[in-house]
Amino acid sequence: MSDESTNELPPIEPRMPRASERGEMLAGKLYNPADPELVALRDKAADLCTRFNATSRADHAARAAILDELLPGHGKGLDVLGPIFFDYGCNTTIGERVFANFNFTVLDCNPVTIGDDVLFGPNVSLLPPMHPLRWQDRNVRQAADGSMYDYEYGKPIVIGSNCWFGGNVTVIGGVTIGEGCVIGAGSVVTRDIPPHTVAVGNPARPIKEITDKDASILQYYAQ
């Protein structure tokens, strides 16, 4: 049931004084994504993603060079099939020997940290962006010069080493996923997942702890 009194509240305005919009964004504060510096960074990332997606998979050197520019914080052995979609790229840190299948999407308006030996299935999305719940705060506004803008904020995502994400997994901002986790296909992760856990569902919930006993199932396939 709606509360009519909320309609009388003016839209919230960010605190003053404030840092650059980029600084506010990375600090998790309300920021204006129409800021020219942020637009330029997103345009650069979009161009690099487009180039990567259009480059032959056989041209390993060209693809590696594009990833180096898009993701300066990545470790050795990064293997990405593409297509890929990053908002900024420079706000994402990736460890060593990470693999990402088709349609890897990272909207890194806030830091995204990925450990070593992480496997991403197809259509995995990491989504730090947040929007205000009240429409008065969320809707697009008009600046004095006539341009349109809105206010958003972001929350970080942290993924520990040795994790495996099934296809079509979505991770929401503010989530930490512990080391050695398996996130089942189609899951939506809205809260922290403890290390060495299988989590599935929407919202994702832990269903079992991963232990050395789980190695026994492989005996069947090894025979």
C-alpha cells in the first residue's frame, strides 16, 4: 500500500561538498553517471569490448592486447571467450587463471574483485549498480543547462579464489562469495555466501558444504 506522504518529500540531494563524480562513485556514494569523465571512461570500455568481440578468436595476440587495455588489473592466464560487456573495466581486479564463457557482463561502477582460478559459465552477470527505491530519488532530472541526469550508487562485489559459477548466474552488488564456492546455474546471489559452499536458487541459498567426501563421486567417472 502506497504512502501518499512520501510523495510530498522532495528528491534527495547528494551531500556537499563532494569529491569528483568518479570519486563519489568508487566510494559508494550517490553520483551522477552523466559526468563527462565517467561517460568518457564508459565509452572507452565500450569501444574496447566491441573490438574484442569483433576480433577473431584465433588472433590471440590482438585479443590479449585488448584485454590488457580494458582490464589493467588482471592476472596471468585470463581466458575469455566473449562477447564481453564491461562498464569501466578499470574498476575490476581479476586474479590468475580465470575463465569466462560467453556473454560475461560486469557493470563495475564499484570495485569488483575476482580471485584466482575462478570459472564463469555463460551469461554470468556481476552487477554492482544500485538505484534508489523511491521514484522521487530514482527518476531522471533536468540540469540547469537542460541536460538530463539521474543519481545512482554502487556496492562492491568480492569473489574468492577457486569458485565455479554455472550459466546464467547473477551476482548483486554488496555480495562477498567465499573461496571454493559453487553457484548453481540460474542463481541470483543477493547475500554473502560462506566459503566452500554450494548455493543455488533465487535468491541463492547455501545447500551444502563442500568437503573432501565430495571427491568420492569422481571415482565412478574415473573407472
